[in-house]
Amino acid sequence: MSEESPEQTLICVPGQVLCAISEFTVASEGTYEKLGYIHAALAGIVKLKKREKNTFISVISFGGGSTVPVIGDIVTARITAVHHRMAKCRILCIGKTALNRPYRGIIRKEDVRATEIDRVELHKCFRPGDIVLARVLHQIELNVFHLSTADNELGVVVAISPSSRANSGAETVPMVPVCWTEVQCPVTLIKEPRKVAKVVPEKGEALSRNLELF
């Protein structure tokens, strides 16, 4: 049984230390963990919720609530840069909820897939402009989240053709998955490597149709 703590009137600002991390404290919505402490990710009111021995700490924004990624959430993100050890991205949606504020994500090399981790080459998994599905592992710092695409259903769901990436004014042409590790441009037939997500076709098509919204 969940039990709400007595009404709290603690007000915080982004980055403020709320408490030290302990065995029974859990960082919840609107907070993140850093250097042994739970910090506020939002300006708002601190809420405490007890469940058995644990105390869940959250922050509710003054605007009546804010959608913030939490551990375990599946997010939609656009890849912005690919480096040797990590890929950077901008989080666009949490589940089916589009975000109206920016959050950044980082996918580290060891979190791209579940097998043959030592053989992962990030430039063969993602390219800038790709749309990916990823799982939130934890919050690294304010507005920055550590993501994973290791599950089969996670990874690239929309890849943009090389011609579209080279010419920003060109019509966006989504590439088509041909296997778990490759996508193909339907116009030029050029193939490129990717960490392809296992999704039903309708989801990929819907993402392609709505790509201009992002």
C-alpha cells in the first residue's frame, strides 16, 4: 500500500540539493541523482511519497506538472552527433507524449546492444538525423539523460537517406530496414548499417509521416 506523507510546502529551484541518497530514498519525477545526492530538475514543490520502507522524492512544477523522463521510460529521440564512445541525441517524446521543452540524451557504446558489446562501432549504428527509440537508464545531470537501445525493440526506427542528409532543402526520404543491421534508401538503393529496432511497420510508418513535426 502506498501512503502519502503529510502535506509538504518545500519549494525548490533546478539543481537544488534535496537530500542525500540512501538505501531507502528514491529519486522520482522531476529529480535526478548526482554525486551522492538527489537534486531538483525543476522549479516547483517537493513531494514525498512513502511506500513500505522507501521514500520517493519528486518535484511538481508550479505550472501543475511537467513531463520529465524517468528511469524505465521509452523515449523517442533524434540523433544529433555520433562520436567514438557515445551518440548524442535530443529527446522528442516520452511514450506518446510530445515534449515542449528540450532534454538531451546520451547513448554510450556499451548500451547500444545487448550482445557483442566490444564489437560495437557507433557510426555503424546511428547517423545524425536518425529517429530512435531508447530506454531511460538514469539522469546524468539537469536535463541530460543516459539512454539505452540494447533491447531488440529499441534502436533506429526512422533513418534518413544520404541524399536528404547532404541537402537540407531536399525532400526527406526515410530509409527502409532490410535486416537487423541495415537500412536501404528506396530511391537510390544505397544501403547503410544501423542498429535497427524491431517494431511493427505501422509504428515506423507513423514516425515517418510525422517526422516534420520534430
